[in-house]
Amino acid sequence: MEVSERHEKVDFFAGEEQLQVFHISDIHLWFSTKVLEKLEASIIKNNPDLIVMTGDYYDLPKGAKLFRMFLQKIAKKYSIVFIMGNHDRWYGSKVSRLLSDIPNCFSVEDVVYQYVSKRGFRYHITSWKNSHNLPNASDEKNIVLIHNPEKIRKEKLANIHLIFAGHLHGGQFIFYKTKSNANFPGSILYKHCSDRKRIYQTTLIVSKGLGDTFTFRFNCPKEVVCVTIV
């Protein structure tokens, strides 16, 4: 399986920033570490400042153990913030706790993580359900992680600048892009089935993910998203 790298740019600071964010979602690990090896190579190649992860890392408890070992290794060099997906909760708290207590790896389900870039710009990162706790500061940016973008509510976006999401797998079958850059036919069922869109003043970036429950895709590469904030 190849890991495609999609590159996006978000302009927050008129080119004065240079923050590299690496977005990972929907790995759906079972027993094999092949995808993790390719993912690690992609991370090393891009050398991001920050890694954000938006859920569905494993489908079996064995996958959770493999993913914990991967996090322990990667977090030695890179800061990681993450939320859980629906698959990550299937086997209960005992398994999901495998992703906790890893140095330099932070769950933002119920907290706001504060990040300061090398150029001194400040960010606040949290989950969608905790986004009401984000501060309102004109010189700082708020980033939200959500697994399923279909749960986004427009009336709650006023204080959110950037959202990372996954879950939709790009629809898995992409026949063509619509005029609004949505993935057809997935966009018939899911209003946020696209790579990127603007919702009022908020930028939404959705990953197609690295794994699937159903194994076949068409014109829908498995991917990580490399985002440069400038």
C-alpha cells in the first residue's frame, strides 16, 4: 500500500509563519505494521513541527498495541495531539487507554492544548466537543480536531479558525470532483465529503485516511495531509 501525501496551505499570518502540520487519520490497524512503517518514513521525510491525528487508529486490540508502540517511537521526536474515533472505543476503556500516558503525545478530548511555533505564533488545539472552552484572542489561532465532520454545526464556528477531520474516507469511490470540489458520489450522502472547504470563516481539511473497513477504493488514494500554515 502506498501512502499518498496531499499538501495544503493555510494563510493565517500573511506569510510570516512557517508551521508544518502533519495530519493523520483512519489507519484502521489489524495485525500488520506495514502501513506504520510507510507512515513513519513519510513523517521523517516531511519533518513536521506538529502531528495531529483525528481517530480510527485500529480495528482490533492487537492494532491498538501496535499503534501504541508506533506513538511511543514517533513521540520521542515529534509533538503529537490526537482525539479518538468511533472504532477506537469499540473494545472499551481498557484498550483505548493504551493510547494514554505517552510522553509528548497529548489527548485533547477534554482539554485545550497550547502550542507556540518556532516563530512565536500561538495556537490552541482541542476537540469539537470541547471547543466551547477555546479562548477568543485576536492574535492567536484556534484549531479543532473532529473525527466525523458531519457533526460540525455552523452556529458553533465563530471562534474556530481551522478544523481537521477524517472518518469519511473520501467516500472511497470518487468518480469526479464537483464544481465545489466535493467528491462525487460520496457528496450525495455527506455534505463535507471533500478534501477542503470553507465554512464561513473556518477552513475545514478532511483526510481520506490510510485504511478502510471496506477494502476497495476507486480514484481515492490513501493519504496523509501535510499542511503548511503561513
